Amino acid sequence: MTTAVKKNVSVIGLGDMGAALVRSFLKQGHAVTVWNRSAARAVPLQQLGAVVASSVTEAIAAGEVVIFCVTDYPVSRTLLETAGATAALKGKLFVQLSSGTPQEAREFNTWASEEGITYIDGAIMAVPDQVGRPDTVFFMSGNKDAYTQSEATLKSVAGALQYMGEDPGAASTWDMGFLSVLFSAMGGFFHSIKLFESEGLTATALGNMMFQLAPALGEMLKQQGDIIGAGNYNANHSSLNLCAGSMDMFIQHAKDANISAEVPTFIKGIFKRAQDAGYGNEHVAAAYKTY
């Protein structure tokens, strides 16, 4: 049995996520060079064995795999305008783990290709405390050969690494799809906490319940996707009219409890638009048709 050769890794950006990446790479035996605009963030990582570069260009030059984990793609571009930084990337594997839209990822890939830089784009589907676990998912997309070159290294931080295809924007698309569901669910969750508290229950109790019901919730969302994908909205349960009516109950409760009715009122509006279009007797997924 052969052991995979550990590649030298450079990490640019040491926010909570970047620092988590560094700790995991170090734990897995990689030599890691780091750089951050605020040098103080590098000190704890230096104590763990990371080498602190004095500049972006120096950090890039030290690594075989160069990871950018900064706020967004414009910040990445600004850093690459540092003298010598772009030239230093040539011959390296450039992994972009900053946040951006699919189009921004494609534009970055085009720029990298024009500069002769090997590039793949990625999205981190985890919070910092989850980095390095066997079930941690990163979505990666772009040049397949580049992904193959980086796969073993990136699995040091994401055991459930997933390649989403040749389109450089694919990882961002999957990321934004997940986050859109997540943030929308958070809005509903915050309303539910207010509902619970108005009835003498706790936010912790609600969180525990949602954790237990997460598989069922995922199954329900999958069903919506299957219905929309098939284009068959015939309802044998969960009609749009029925679900819209339940929003009236939430709105009434909010008034009784003197809490905000913003979330159920918003959802009611989405449902009503579809009802007005004549889809009330179809499955609630038919609300998608008037988006």
C-alpha cells in the first residue's frame, strides 16, 4: 500500500474558515504556508507549525496547492494585483474557496486560463467546526485534471469532497442553491422561536426537534423537487389551497401573541399569487409556477 505524497499548501485568508482549513491541513501532515492581511491572525497557526509569509506573493510561491479563502472574488482579484502574485501562481494549482456567483467563478476561470494558471473553483458546505471531518462536503468544479490533482489534498479538509462537473460555475450554483434554502429556513426558524417562546417553550427545544426531524424535512423538500422536475402537480395531499389556509393560522397566532407576522405574511403572498393564477387545487409545489 502506497501513501499519498503530501503537497505543500498555501492558504491566503485566515478568517474563521481559513484558519480551520490550516489547522486541518497541519493535522493531516501537510506543510502549510499562510498569509493574512492582519498578521495577528497567523500567530496561533504559526504556533501549530504553519509558516507565516510576509506577503501574498511569498505565500503563493511556497505552495504547490494555493488556496484563497477570503471574503469574495473581488478581494481575491485585489490580492492578485500585488506585485508578482499572478506570476507566482503559474505552475501552481490555484483553488478558489472564496464566495461568489457562478458567473464570477466563470470569469475567474477565464482569467486564470489566459494567464496560464491551473484553476478550480470550490464551495465550502460546512461551518469551521466541521472542517476536516469525514462527512464534510466541499463542492468543486472546473478542469477535471486540476480537480484530480487536488483531490487527495483537499480530502484532508473535506472527507466527502464532491466534483460537480467541468463548468467552473457549478460549485457556486450548488452552494447558492443550498444557501437559499438555508437562509429562507432560518427566517422561518426565527419566527418559530418567537412562536415557541410566546407559548412558554425554548429555542433549544425547537432546535432539538428540527435536528430530529431533519431527515423528514429533507424528504419533503426532495418531493417538491421531484414534482417540479416532472411537471406533474396533481395533488393527492398538500394542496396549495390547504397550505395557504394554514398561513392564516400563523398570521392569527402572531397577532394573538404580539409577535411579527412578517414571515407567514410573506409566504401567504407567494401562495396567493399562485392561487390567483388558478393553481389552488394543485400540489403546493405549484407555487413555483408563478415565481
